[in-house]
Amino acid sequence: APFHDYECEKNKVIAAEIKENKSQREPLKEKIKNETDPAEQEKLQAELKEIPDLHKLRLRVDDVTPERLAGILQENGERIFIPSTEGQIFKIIEGRYNQGRTNSELFLSCFNEEPYSMDRINREPVSLDHPAITMLQFIQPQVIEEMIYNKDLAGNGLTARFMYVFPR
């Protein structure tokens, strides 16, 4: 688990810095939320933008929704690695957490490092300039078949953006 060990080591080093960062940012966020004067709110927003938003280092993810993945990309330099021996990310793209509706837009954008933005009612907006996802999936042929024959994923071109290797 070299990735995990490296993440843990780095996150121990930056933990105090992240805690200090949050202690500066959170009161400002609260002031912005409670401020009624638009001019004062704008001033506080500018002040908040001057304080970088620090997060734990994430090099890899496993079971993650596309919405949370967009946030993780934003927090980590717009790069992430998704390794798996089960192909669970494909089940998620196929709609595991989305009532069976495919959710592939972020993955399509990441293939060409195209800008991507997401706005949800109960989440902070996410704006990515050049997101990229590296995926390495060691999965059973049946999982690949299910994905390849998914009409939505084949129709939007997602399945054509992967290289498939079948060892003998």
C-alpha cells in the first residue's frame, strides 16, 4: 500500500497547517453567511479568497460518487488515480448511486482535460480547468462487457476512451 502510506505520511506533516487554515477560513465563511450588506459580503469574500483552502492530500480513490470526485479533484490539483481489482467505478458510472441513470460527464471531461463545472443545490460549486483521472482496473471480462454494452456509455463515447487488454 505505497500510495496509502505516502498519503498518511504527508498528511501527518501538514495536519497542523490544515487545522490552522480551517480556523482562519471557517469564521470568515460564517460571517459571509450571516452578513446582510452586499458590499460587506463582497469584502469578506475577497478576504476569504486570499486564504488558500488547504485539504488532506489524496492520491487515489476507490468507491466515490462523481459529485464527490469533482470536489476531490478540485482539492488535489485536478488529478486523481482510481485503481481497482473489482471495477466498482464502472458500476458507479453506470448509476449505482444515481437510481440507475448513468453519470459519466466528469469522466468524459477528464479524458481530454476539458473544463468541467458542477453546481448542486446542497454542495459547494466545483469548477475545474484541466481535470485528469488515471484509472487502472484489473477486472473480470463480464464487468467490461456490461460497461461496453451499456447503450448510454457507448453512445456518449465513454467506452471507446479506454484501452482494454485481455491476457491469455
